[in-house]
Amino acid sequence: MTIILYTTPQCPMCKQVKKFLDDLRIQYEERNAQVYANYLLSKGFMSVPLVEIDGVIYRVQSLNTLILILQSHNLY
């Protein structure tokens, strides 16, 4: 299962999501959303953090949202 986390350096929620995933020892690839802006915009996303799991991109609005996303993929 491939997990990609799209972040920006100035995003406080991104830091929380990274810490949460790290604490759970869930492996992920972090990508700078600014580098992937065209790709993310083409998918309809304009803000971060975003998590992509097996090709599906989700907007992470809170840690509760992240937990629901992880549960739907049997990762939490």
C-alpha cells in the first residue's frame, strides 16, 4: 500500500498529520504540494494536507478525518 502525504512547509496541520503518522509508525512518502501543484489542481485540490492512498486523494481537515481515512484502509 502506497501512502503519499502532500504538505507545504508553512502548514501547521501538515506537521500534526506527519507527527500522527510517525507516532503510529505508518510509512509514507512526503511530497511538497507546491511541486505537485498542477497535478493536485487537476484533481480538484487547492489546500493541504492531502493524503493519497493507493491512488485515491483525501483532504485531511482534522486528525479525526485522518483516523477515518486510515480506518477505511485498515491502517488504524
